[in-house]
Amino acid sequence: MANEQLPGFIMCVCTGKCPGFQKMDIWDFINQVRVELPVEYAFIHPQLCEVDGDRFLADYLKAHRKVIIGACAPNMQKKMFQQAFQDAGLSLEKDAIMIDIRDMTTEEAYQKVEKALENLKEREKKEA
């Protein structure tokens, strides 16, 4: 990703009360991702599936930056975010990787994001 724009990482914590995040220290996790992995930035959104999450995602996608979203089941994310990607002229399959990081420890979730970044890099090589 040397000459390319780095992807962003968005973590959705489902209001922070989802039992799926009990084993993870979300603040240590997001700081580890932000500082140690090749992302432009990483941040937490409280609930991407709500109206303000829709507005936020639409605004974020205007930058046409690839994104990894760590949240609930990827099939649910695809259903919820498909329209936002289409409206931005992006492809969910090319411009996003959606991963489920529920029920993971901080380290397990970090490794899953690291793997998603590797997959994104491989995808970009194939497209080049």
C-alpha cells in the first residue's frame, strides 16, 4: 500500500453494551490498531446501523477510502451498508472488508484486523 491511500478502520460497538464485546478491552484494541497497523486512522462508532451511523458512513465514504469494519456478522453488515457504498460509487466487495469481532479477546480481534489488512493488500495486488 506504499503509494496508495491507507484504509480506515471503523469499529462498531453496538452501543457498547453488546455482550459480544465483554472479553475485549475496546480502548486498548482500537489504540493498538490505530498505532501498530497500516491504517490511516481507526475509530469507534457507537452504532453504525442507526440513522446517525448511516449519515456518518455516507460522509466517510465520500473520501473513497477503502475501509475495514469490525462489528457484527459480515452478512448483516453487507445488508445494512450496501446502499451507502452504492450511493458513494463504491463496491462493497472491492472497497470494504467486513469482519465479525464479537466474542473475541483484544488480541484475537487485533489479529483478525491484521489478517483483513493482509487480505486487502492481496486484493489490491490482483486488481493492479
